[in-house]
Amino acid sequence: MPVFDYKCKNCGKVYEELIMSCSIPDADVKCPECGSYQSVKQMSAPSIGGSSSGSSANSGAGCGRSGFT
């Protein structure tokens, strides 16, 4: 699902928002902190990888992991 990072120009809150359509303008995104419609989309790093558990018996193998150390 498309989740975008936004920053409110009014209060400075940085938050994530699930946007169901790429045709929704930033001006229609409401800040959850102050309620203003002055948020701008932020650049964010892509989410790559699987779970973040880190202490699995198969932590060196599986989908997306080479097993090399």
C-alpha cells in the first residue's frame, strides 16, 4: 500500500499517511496534529527487506538474504 511521509508547514509534525490514489494533491492531506491542510510530501527511504526481528534461527538465510557474512 502506498504510504507517504508528510511534514506540516503549520506545526512541523512529520507523519505517515496512507494515500489510496496518486492523484490526491498534498493540499487535501490533513495534519493529524493541528488539522491544517498545509502538509508537503517528504522524501523517504524505500522499505527493503523482511522482518526486523533480528534474532531468528534463519537470520542468515531466506528470501532477500544472501547468507554471506
